[in-house]
Amino acid sequence: MKRLSVLFAAVLMMVSFTVIKAQKLAHADIAGILTAMPEMKKANEQLEALGKMKQAELGKLQQALETKAQGYQQEAAKQTAQVNQQRQAELQKEGENLQKMNQAAQKDVADKQEALYAPIDKKLNDAITAVAKAKGLEYVFDANGQGLVYKGGADVTADIKKQLGL
């Protein structure tokens, strides 16, 4: 009985090794491919321009608020307590509005990024799928991913770039 269980374990290990060895694995430098794509460069330029524009708008509003606050602070001694409280409430409300505008600007940039990157991701995934099917691969790992421990398999980065026309 003991021999039978040892034999069964040995056969199971051999079958498992054969199944694992039969799988075709490859890796690709996804970050390198994305960097080489002209669409990605264009998208990053658009995002950078949008970010700078939003930052400039918010900077102007921030500067105006700070100037107003300094003016109110200089006039505070000449004003009544009630006027100073109203001014303080006004500044606080404007500060909150500025924070909301900042959050809206960040959301606008994130939404634009998502809209620009979606077709790029689809194009890349279609190219990876086409190369994997053409080479009969079962798995393609990102060579830069932390989950990849060994990258001795086939590197299909060049094939994916070729499929994308890069």
C-alpha cells in the first residue's frame, strides 16, 4: 500500500511537470512598448498641457485670495468685529471653493487621462493578443512586473512592437 502511494505521488509529479512544461510562456517589456508608442507620447503631452493650464488657473485664484486676505488683515484694526467676522467667513468660503475647484481640476485631468489611455491600452492588448496567438503562447508576462520571478522564456517585445508598426 505504501509503495502504491509513493508510485502515485511520483506519477502525479511527472504529469504535473509535463503539463507545466507544455505551457508556452513569454515576457514583454510593456513599459518600453508604451514609451515607444507615438500615441502615448501625444497623450502625455496633452495631459501635461492640460495639467499646466489647470495649475495656472488655480494659481491665479490662489494668489487673488491671498492678496485679498492680506488686504483684509491690514484693514482689520480699522474695522468692527462684525465686519472682520464677515470677511473671515468670506475668505473661508472662497478657500473652500478653491479646494473644490482644485479637486474638480484633478478629476478633469484624471478623466482626460482615462479617455486618452483607453484606446492606447486597447491597441496594445490587441497587439499582444495577436502576437501570442501567432506564436502559440498561453501566457505573456510583463517583464517589469513584480510577479515575474524568472524571465528565461521568449521575449516577444520586438514582435509586439512590429505588430504595432513601431
